[in-house]
Amino acid sequence: METEEGARVANRSHEFWAKTAIFIVLACWVITAVVGFFLPGDQRGTFGDQFGAVNALFSGLALAGLVYGILQQQAALKMARAELNLAREDARKTKEMLDEQTKALDEQNQANRRQAFETHFFELLKTHREIREDLRHSNSSGKKIFASVIADFTNNRSSKTRAGIDNTIENIYLFNRGILSTYLWQLGSVYEFLDSADYVNMGYSDKMQGVAKYQSILHTQMEEEEHIVWYVCLKNENLKELRKYQIISDGPRFASIKQIAISRLGKEFADSLDLPDLENQSEPA
């Protein structure tokens, strides 16, 4: 506003002096013409020669006016450039502010999506625990039934041959299908939920980072024997749909699970369960 007001004042001043200069030039020309008209003919030449210096003065004034106009134009251009720079700076600051607001909004949206995801996830974990607590097998209940299931077939496996191992694995699921079916499919739904989530839009660097984190939380809710029964049941064709979900190992925990499988069932049996590759997977972030 101050710049615009200064420009208006300068324009009014320039108009005043320009009009004054034009008036003086015209007045001088009129006076010269009137005086020369009333002089005798032989004195008009002499009279005109007296204004040679005045003509030079006016020429000089014209040149000075031209230079003055150029300087004024330069000043106006300088002012215009300054205003343009100010406009650019304002635009840059506005863009930075909008970028910060967009970033803050994106972070808030990511936090909201993560909160909604985790709310659903922990509800699934709660359902998983409730279903597990209702399990019954022989004289065991809840999470203790998995050790009982393994113990039953540790003493009753037909042989250590491949066929015997496959037959034992088949029987573990078939003889306990009524007990474990609901549990297994609900646990599969948890893995499906984790596998289908959009982790990048929740602020994670990639899907693997998100899956590893939440599978780690899930696995801490499960007993070692529970993992073994899960992998045993996955070998059955009736549960082949659940095999497609990648299970990310928790390092030392899955090493312990494999050792338990070896000690309880034998190395040949444990190797047939396709536990996650402990050497090629890193700890969850």
C-alpha cells in the first residue's frame, strides 16, 4: 500500500512539472511571435538572432527532459522488479506453508488410519484369545491343549518314514478338526487381515515392515506348541487356503519353536513342517 501511494504522489508531481514546462515553452513562443509581429521588418532578423541562446537552452532542456524520462523509466522498472520479487517471496512462503499443512494433514491421516487398523487388529487378537480359552482336549483346556495334542501323537506316530510322518500329520488335524477348526480359521483371518493392509498409507516404509511388526505382536500371544500345531494343520489339504499368507519369523522365538518341534516330534517330523526360514529373515522393526 505504501509503495502504491508513493507511486501516485510521484505521478502527480511529474504531471505538474510536465504541464508547467509545456506552458512556459508555449508562452515564450507566443511572446516571441507577438513581439516580432510588431517590429519593423529590418529589425526582425536582429530580434530573432537574440533568441539563439534561448533556442540552445530549450534544446538542452529537451535533452535533459529526455534523460530525466529515461531515469524515471528506470526507477519505475526497478520498483516493478522489487514488487515482483516481493510477490515471488510471498508466493514461496505461501507454498512452504501449504506444503507444511499438507505434510501435517498426511501425517494426521496416517495416524488415523493406523489407529483404526490397530483397533481392528486388537479386536481380532481378543477374539483369538477368547476362542482359544474355550478349547477343550482330554483333560486340558485353553492354550494348554496344544501341548496335549502334540503329546497324543508323539506316542502314537506310526513310523519315522516319510509316509508315516505324513500319516501322523494328517491324523493330527483329522482327529482334532472339531476342536481346532474354528480356532484355525480365525487365526487365519488374523494373518489375512495383516497381509491385506496398506502399510505405506499408515506411515511404514513398506509392507514387510508393517507385517513384521504386527505378526510379532500376534506371535507373542501364542505358545510354542500352538505354533507347532498351526504348522502341522497347514499341511492338511483342507487348510491349503491358509498357506498363502507369509509368516515372518521372530528370530530366536522361532528357533525355540523349531527346537521344541525337534525334541517332541523328531527332526524328520520338524523338518516337514516348513517353519519360516530363520536365516533369511530379519527381526521385525
